[in-house]
Amino acid sequence: MGRVIQPYIVVTRANTLTEPLRQYLEEWFHREFENNSIEHDKPRWYALARFENIFIGRCGILNRKIMVGNHPMRVSGISGLTILPEWRRMGIANLILNQAETFITQELKTEYSLLICRDETAPFYLKRGWERIDSATYFAQNSGMYRFKKTTMIFRCVHRQWPPGDIDLCGLPW
Ligand SMILES: CC(C)(COP(=O)(O)OP(=O)(O)OC[C@H]1O[C@@H](n2cnc3c(N)ncnc32)[C@H](O)[C@@H]1OP(=O)(O)O)[C@@H](O)C(=O)NCCC(=O)NCCS
């Protein structure tokens, strides 16, 4: 890690942001993940990192009732964690996720968080205690149900194993 900075990190409801800022955050997501043709749900909260009036990192948060096997489960979701390229490898993603995970545990009080990601990004989350789930993950797209071909990961807020069974995100993915 090179330069050390102290950004301001905040978790905020998406519907309290100004329309231009919300649009900016959505465009940032699409720019970063532009090769990804999957249609995504919009976050209900954002964890944002700001430094000297620039937003340098963003992460979406939502919660959803999903199905695991035959069991309904309420989980929180992390989506589109992104740091501006010139601010990477300074610990900003760690700071944002610390705040997002605290918010999820203390405010949303879900037993698990779930995210889907590219295989190359999994080591970053594994280091933070997230676990790779081998069950198949399905979600809705305009064209019908889609089986996700990359990595599904969960974070346990309780000391209970993730149940077995295929995962249905019951809507668009995040
Ligand atoms: C992945 C990403 C969010 C990491 O952000 P960052 O601010 O550079 O990460 P940090 O500096 O907080 O690093 C956190 C840890 O992960 C490691 N790490 C950072 N980037 C990594 C990567 N691409 N692959 C594997 N490990 C990585 C760091 O070495 C660090 O480890 P440490 O805590 O043991 O020192 C950033 O590279 C990014 O925006 N990438 C493009 C978008 C993306 O792929 N997002 C993930 C969506 S699922």
C-alpha cells in the first residue's frame, strides 16, 4: 500500500441522494462493468467514500427475500463495489466494506449477505471472511431465468452454516 489517505465513508439511502448524484453512481457502475450484459437491480443504500469533495469509491447495498432450496431466506446484498482507478490499493475498498458490513449487521440485521462476482475478484472477498458457495445461482432477466456462471459468495453474520440447495435470487441480480 502506497499513499495513505483518510476518506469520509458514509452509508446513505439511495432515495435521499440528489437525482444527479444517483445518476452519476449508476453511470459509474455501468462504466466499470460495461462488458457485463446482465441487467441488475438498483441498490437501496450506498456506502460511499469521499475525499476532498470527490467520490472515490462506491458500493450498493440492498436486501431481498431469496430461496435456497425450498427455504425462503432474507439476505442483504452487496453490489458494484468500485474504487476510481487512481485511488486503488490504498485500502479504500476495505474501509467501504467495513462500513457496509457494520450497517448490514446492525441495521438490516440479516443473517447473511450475498454477492456475485467475477472469479478474479473472489480472493479480495475471501481475505475478508466471505465464503464461496458452490450451489448453482439463478436469477431473472428479461429473457427468462439465467444460471450465473461465475462466483457466488456469502458473508455470515451468524454462526450458522449456509444451507445447501440451489439459490434463486427471486428477481434481478445485484
Ligand atoms: C477490487 C477493488 C474494489 C479493490 O479496491 P481497493 O481499494 O484497491 O482495495 P483495497 O486497497 O482496500 O485492498 C483490500 C485488500 O484486497 C487486496 N486486493 C485489492 N485489489 C485486489 C484484486 N484486484 N485482486 C485481489 N486482491 C486485491 C489488497 O491487497 C488488500 O489486501 P490486504 O487487506 O491484505 O492488504 C478495486 O480494484 C476495483 O474497483 N476494481 C474494479 C471493480 C471490481 O472488480 N469490483 C469488484 C466487484 S465484485
